[in-house]
Amino acid sequence: MPQYMLSVMFDETAELPADEEMQRIFKDVDVVNGEIKSAGAWVFGGGLHPTSTATVVQVKDGDVVTTDGPYAEAKEVLGGFWVITAANLDEALAWAKKATVACRGPVEVRPFQDEPEG
């Protein structure tokens, strides 16, 4: 069955919700997580620390170098994600609708590439 990544986009420049609202968000996301798991669509998911905790590893002039901080300077970044199985895009979008309501942020849906036969 095809796999999809549901990416939660997060504006790091925006003020965080009050603690009470954050607790409601966590609870609502837990409910969606439970629904995805109960439906057998769960593969993996999780939230991410801020981009200030990131380390970029890349090749520059033939050397592998590491740099503290995010790769790209951006206002909206990946805040968390789900990897799910779904019969088709419509099913993945149905999960994304629940996810965006729960996490109160935009959710991008992208299919994984098919693995080559071999």
C-alpha cells in the first residue's frame, strides 16, 4: 500500500500558543494518532525540536562538513510529521484534514516514491 508523509508546517517566527492551548493541541494530536493507529495506517510520526537544534551535514569542495543550524533560512519549517499508509491520495488527504485541525497548522501531503523492483 502506498505511503504518504503528512508534514506539519510551523512558523518559527510566530508566538507560541499559551500553555493551555498547547495542552489542547497535544491532546487533539494524540486523538488523531490513536485513530490512525486503530485504522492500521500508522507507520511512524513525531514532533521536531526547533531548527536552532539542527545540524547540517553536506559535501563542500570534496569535504564533508557540518554546520550548526538549519539548512535553509525560512519562516515556515517542518515542525513534525506522520508517515502513513493509505490506499490513495484521497484517503491520505482525509487523514491530513484531521491532522490540520488537531495541530492547528498547515499539513503538506506527499507520496513516497515507489521502491524499484529488484
